[in-house]
Amino acid sequence: MPIATAVYVDGYNLYYGRIRNTSFKWIDLLRLFEIVLKDQDPASDLQHLHYFTAMALGRFATHGGASVIAQENYLRAHEHLHPRRFLKTLGKHSMDRKGVLLPVFDPGTAYDRSRRTRVWKIEEKQTDVNIALAMYRDAASGRYAQMVICSNDSDVEPVLRAIREDFPHVRLGVVTPRHPPVSGRAAGRAVSTSLDAQADWTRAHLLDVELQRALLPARVQTGKKPILKPDHWE
């Protein structure tokens, strides 16, 4: 019997935990999680994927306005390919212009903790709350037998605990956006024990082969102007 499933993706956590500095930025999220879920339990039926992020700020992005366009195209590609199953929720950025004092980076010069400069602090806001609201409301609706969070942020642990207490029939899964262990490379951030403690099952990492199998076509046909993979996402 199919297991009705919803997936909730913390976009920033996925990007910085697994996708950044790889060739997998142009990833079809629904295809990726269909692969992961079928590996976990072949009966899983991915009905909806909720994606939580904030739009890039061009004046601070590495590629300026091109970074904003790339993100917009990425979201449009999902909305075109999965119009009924892909759901996005946007947060916002908060900027602290007072900033924080950080050591000056000077290539070729030894690190000097005493030399510091003030750096503006930019933070994504609302994502944790948006995830918690979406997951709890969906649990209360009774639409899903399984709910899966893709994050390694312990801030979402309270909603997992609440769902476990209030809706014990819902199976909870955690997919941690981490690199698999590789000899000679630092292990990176460990799996959140607080999330794992609330889950019925936990995936500790995402494999390169899974990401490779889930890449979007470089040219997504729409019937009008095609959506192209950004050049700087190679």
C-alpha cells in the first residue's frame, strides 16, 4: 500500500551542507527525494515537496544580479515541471549593519587575531517558523502517513517532537544534507542528535550518485522561452 509522503526542504541547509562547491546545484528536488524515499521504503509515494528559502540579494551575491536570476530560474523550472507537487515558501533576509568584528583576511600574510574589521551580518529569517507551521498543519490535516524533513538544524526539533506526541501515527524521517564520508576530507558537521532522536528513520548523507541521477536538463522546455541552467552553476 502506498505511503503518502510529504518532504520539507530547508533550502539554505541543503545548499550549504551538501550542494555548495559541487556540480549539483541544478538539481531536481522531487526526483532526488523520490530516489531517496524509494531506497528507504519502496512503498513511499512523494505527493508534495515544500521548499523553504529566501531570495538572493544581488548586491551581496558572488555573481551579483546573475545569482538572483539563477535562483528565480531554478524555482521556475520546478514550478513548470512539478506544478502540483512543488510548493515554495519564501522567508527574508535581515541585515545587521553594525555587524561583527572578524579577523582581516590578507592573502600571503600570517593570521593575526588582533587585526579585525567590521563585517555586516546577513541572516535568513522565518524559515524555521515556516517549516514548523507547514509540518504541524499538514500533520493535523491527516493527508500524509509520512513526513520527511531535509535539514540538519536542531531548531526544527520542537516541531518534530510535537508531531510525534500529537500525531504518533505519522512516520517521521530526517534526511541530513551532508557529504558521505571520504578519506582525506574533514567529516564536517555531525548529524543532529536532537533531530535523529525524534525520527523513525534518518539518512546521514546524500550520495553523489543520487544527486547525479536527479539533475535537471540543462534546457527545460516550457512551450515558450526555455529555462536554462545558469552558466556559473557548472
